[in-house]
Amino acid sequence: MGGGRVIVVGAGFSGLACALALAEAGAEPLVLEARDRVGGRTLSRPLPGGGWLDLGAQWIGPTQDRMYALVAAYGLETFPSPAVGAPTRLLDGRPATGEPAGLAGLLDTLDELAAGVDPVAPWRATGAAEWDRMTLGGWLDATAGDPVTARYAGRLLAGGLLAASPDEVSLLQMLFYLRSGGGAGSLLGMAGGAQQDRIVGGPAALAQRMADALPPGRLRLGAPVEAIAQDAAGVRVRAGDEVHAGDAVVVALAPALAGRVRYDPPLPALRDGLTQRMPMGAALKVHARYPTPFWRADGRSGVATTDTGPLTETVDNSLPGLPGGVLTGFSYGAQARALRRLPDAARRAALCDALVALFGPAAAEPAELIEYDWSADPWTRGCFCGLLTPGSWCDYGPELRAPVGRVHWAGTETATRWSGYLEGAVTAGERAAAEVLD
Ligand SMILES: Cc1cc2nc3c(=O)[nH]c(=O)nc-3n(C[C@H](O)[C@H](O)[C@H](O)COP(=O)(O)OP(=O)(O)OC[C@H]3O[C@@H](n4cnc5c(N)ncnc54)[C@H](O)[C@@H]3O)c2cc1C
């Protein structure tokens, strides 16, 4: 395609990586972004005494090679997640020293099953049809041996990895995700795993630098794409009052949002069906800011997990060298939705109660509780990512990346490695660029 003009919809990590790869190859990308900022599911908020909070994505870890390369290329640095102190665990409402006895065996079994799933075509796995119609929750109930282990594993896996409840996702969706992210140890781990490092300034700072590196005039903010038309001559992409013509378009959006754009001619039935069957997950990420990281004085790491209550897990998000302490809690799926239904004051009280259950009375009154509702944001509508509903991987999976004429698909959901993550967003954007250039 050489000097062809390519419209890229969305300036998240996927759209930005795609546009940079296109520009590098001599094509003319034009990125249309709905919001007045780049970065999509990443967002930083400055803290009063210096530093920042990552309201969206925050971690990168080993084997996320493109992300580490981008951090270095754009002159940013990483720092490790804190690794001192003991984790806190509540099982069945009581403090526990270790994880449920059966958990390690369950994770091994899942990894063994995931080894038989090709992340490029999960629907081809032997057993795919059976795994796709079975929910992760059903499989855990039948396999875990006891209800506490099943509940704990369900919250950790469906919640911590997919931001869903165990009954919302199929076993095949879970196996795909495990395989795509290098296995349970890689996905769940802090040091040596996906939560190993953070980026100084947050991933949002990296997104801004990537945007700044685009050739001048190649990014339009405040340009929500409403319609995409294609014919033998090319594509026409409408954003507000403007229509942009090009040779091809890369839609770098989660399928749920890509399905809200109008296409002419209309999308083939199976592709549209995919967008109807890939809702976004539901996570509530809340930062509790304290005058000090008080939990460290008790030898606690701030990392907590529990099988009961609205929060599934917490981490210590205090910044090195800066005063104050930050505990960040996560609630997922049904628990996150239940919290969202509460009036603000009641939700905040429930969140503080959950922190007290884990860390004692010192957690009762944070200086500030900071949340961002990604599900209410019209340009994200949920997180961490889109998830195919039970039964849909086998029926609709092949449509995930298949171009429709001049329309190509990017976004982290289309990645085969680290799908759902920043790394997957970047590699998917670069894959789509290569596809268009081909
Ligand atoms: C709370 C939270 C925590 C997370 N934690 C991590 C983590 O620690 N590590 C990690 O790797 N990943 C994490 N993730 C996931 C990660 O953020 C995503 O995988 C990644 O950012 C997806 O990038 P993307 O470019 O595919 O999509 P997006 O970031 O969603 O980008 C899509 C862009 O398209 C724009 N857009 C939408 N509709 C239109 C339209 N019609 N026209 C024009 N533009 C449009 C949006 O505004 C957005 O900028 C987290 C996500 C959240 C929300």
C-alpha cells in the first residue's frame, strides 16, 4: 500500500501503535479519537503531594516485550511493584495463612487444559465445543472439591483476570486467556508476572508520547466516528461533520464499541453477531489514599485476597519516595455491579468496610477514595476488556480478526498474546498495520 491513506479509529494503545507502524512504513495514517485525550483505557490522575494514580491500566510484566520496548524508546522508566511484607488473606471470613489447599492443583489443571488451546484459533481445540458451553463457575463447582476453593478460585480467575463473575464466562474463554498470557503463574504473579512493574508517570504518559511521535496533523481528538462506508474506490469515515476518505480503515476499538458504528454496506451477519456477543467486563478499581502506608508497620504487604465481600483483592500502590500510602482495591462482575447500584455514600461506606475487614480499623477513614467508572464512560463501557459469552467462541471466534473488505480490526481483544492487556493492544495494532500494508 506504500503511500496509501489509512483511517485509524481510536487512539488507545492499539490505534496509536497501528498508526505509528503505518507512518513508519510510509503510509498516511489519520487517527480519529472520540475523546479529547489519547490513551483509551489508561488514565492518570495527579496526586496533591506529587506522583499520580493510574485509574485504568497500570502494570506490565515479563514477556510483554513490545511494552518494555516502547517504554524505553519513548524515554520512560519502569519501577517494580512493592515486594515487602506478607499478604493478607480472608477465607470464609477468617484470616488464613495460605491459599485454599486445592488451589495450586486447580491452576495446574487449567494450565494443562490451556496448553491444548491455540490462542489463534481456540475453537479448534479438542474439547472446545464442550468447554465453550460450560461456564468457568460450573467447572470450578464440579472440580474444586470444596465451595471455599471454588469461590476463591472463581473470584481470582474470572474476577482478577477477566473482571467478570465465574458464571458469565466459559471455560474456553478462561483457557484462551490463560494461554494467551503465558499461564496462571504469569498472569496472577506480581514479581515475575503481569503485575511486576509500573511505568513512571503511568501508561497514560506513554500513550501521550506515542501520540506526540505521530507526524503532524495525523491525529484528530474529539472526533467520534459514527459511520464507515466502503466501496471499490475506498473508504469514507464520518466523524461529526467531517468525512475522511482513505484506502482502508483500521477499527481499533473493543468489539462492543465497534458494533455501535454504522457500516455501509452493513457488516456481514457473523461479524455483527460477534459484536453482539462480546460484552465488556465489569471492574471497579478504587484507590484509598492514607497519610502513611500503615499496613507496612504490621509487616503486611498490602496485597490481600478474599473469597467474601465486595472487594476481591487489594495491592499497595504507594509510590516510592513520596509521602502517603495508597491501597488499591478491585471489585469484579456481580460484586462490582452491586456496588455501582448503591448511592455514592453507601458505596463508599461499603468499600471502607471491606478495607477494614482486610486491614483493620486504620483503614476506616482514608483521606480520599478515588474511583473512575469505566462502565459509565461512553467510549469504554466496561473493562478490562470484551469477553465472548459462553458458546460464542466456537460460533463467532473466527470473525474476531477477519477483515471485512477494506475494514480491518485491531484492539486488545483481537490479540493472540496478552489479549486484554496493553501488550495485546500494541501487538494487535501492529498486526493490523501489517495486514493493511500487505
Ligand atoms: C481499570 C483497568 C485496569 C487495567 N489494568 C491493566 C493492567 O494493569 N495492565 C494491562 O496491560 N492492561 C490493563 N487493563 C487493560 C488495558 O487498559 C487495555 O487492554 C488496553 O488499554 C486496550 O487498548 P485498546 O487500544 O485496545 O483499546 P482502548 O484503550 O479502549 O482504545 C480505544 C479508543 O477508541 C476510542 N473510541 C471509542 N469509540 C470511538 C469511536 N466511535 N470513534 C473514535 N474513537 C472511539 C476510545 O476513546 C479509546 O481511546 C486495564 C484496564 C482497566 C480499565
